[in-house]
Amino acid sequence: MLGINPVTDPVTLKIGTFTTTIPPGSFKKQQDGSFTFQGKIQGVGLGALIRRSGTLRYEFDAKGLGANLTGTQNTVYATLAIGGGSFSNSNSGATSVTAEISH
């Protein structure tokens, strides 16, 4: 495996009770090798950045506005999957984060 390609693969993000998929073709590859997305998915404004942090390792940063996070409390479990259509058949990772949730 040579790494990820969010430009051609779907990117699925799950944060607490919220799940969304950014469709293929939505991320743009930048000159520094990072990938960015800015737009709306199902009425939720999203900004996302994926950048290399080591050999076959990446960092993901996202901000959203208008997502329904009903029932989500800190500390939040977050999962990211690129390609494959499911978390088990893709390049994926998960972590616990302290989210800034405002109502």
C-alpha cells in the first residue's frame, strides 16, 4: 500500500453520534502534499485538513457547523476512514478527543 488518496476515495468521519461521508473528488491536493476540503455535506458546513505526519501516518483536523450532535458528550470517540466503504475495509484510525461543542 502506498498511502491514502482522499481526492479519489470517500472520506467518512464519525464524531460521537454524527457520521458523514465526504464524496470522492471533494478533497483537493495542495502543493505541500496535504489534502483540504471546504464545503457543505447534508447541510453541515465542514472544513478538513489531512497532512502526512510520518511514513504512512497522517493527521486529520476538522471543524464543522450545524451538525446534530445530540447525545454526544466529552470525551468524544472520533473515527476517520478513507476508501473502502466501511471502517473495516479502509485506511482508518480512531482516537478520543475533547470536542468544542456549542449549541
